[in-house]
Amino acid sequence: MLLQPQVLDTRQQKHPCAEVFCHGKLNWFENRALRRVFGSKRDEVTGEWRKLHNEELRDLYSLPSIVRVVKSRRMRWAGHVARMGEGRGVHRVLVGIPEGKRPLGRPRRRWEDNIKMDRREVGGGGDWMELAQDRDRWWALVNTVMNFRVP
């Protein structure tokens, strides 16, 4: 059986929780691929073969999960853009507020909101734009996001 990539339909991509949904799908796909790579395990008590649990997969696979890689690359890109001038178009997209009348429901999440959530996840506070100006401290934060283990 070949592993085939999962494609999200357009309704799921526009949903406010699309990032959470996508991360769940990424975790599912990564665990599925790792189960095929590492195979099954013989249970010590019953002697029967069983699937590896998620925690066992994380212990066997020493590299960071795909979600960690995505978050760290997003942080890396945000630091690069934050060091650009405020007049640049990319900078305005990063920190900009959508114009016009918004649809009903929760406001759409901006890139800046995602960066703040990723930073809050590793225990960071304060102004991230100011922190991004110092490359060494920003790289330390990006590496922390990459190697952060969520229980």
C-alpha cells in the first residue's frame, strides 16, 4: 500500500481553525508514515503484535515533528520580514489588518497572530518585532520552537 498525500478541500482551508485542522492531519500523516517505517512491536505480556503508540514513535524518531518544523520555519520567515523596512509589501502583509467588512464569526487569524501563538507556546512574552531585530536571540527562539516537546 502506497502512502498518498492528503489534499484539503477549499472549505477546510478557509475555516478559521484550518491551521489546527492541518496540524492534526500532518501529525496523523507523519505517524502513519513512521508506523510503516518502524513496523509493529511484539507485546511483552501477551506476545501478540501491535501497533506502536504515538509516544513510542516519538521516542524512536529523534527528529522534530513536521508541525515543529512548520512552526519554526514560520518563525524564521517572520524574523526575516520583521527586519525589513516597514514600507515593504511583505512587511505590511505580516502585520497588516484586513480591510473592508469582515464576515460573521471569529475574525480571521493574521500571520502576526500565528507568530504570537507560537511564541506564547514556548513561554515567550513581550514584543516579538523588537526581539526579531536581534538575530542571535531570534535564532535561539526559532531553535527552541523547533526542539520544543509538547507533552
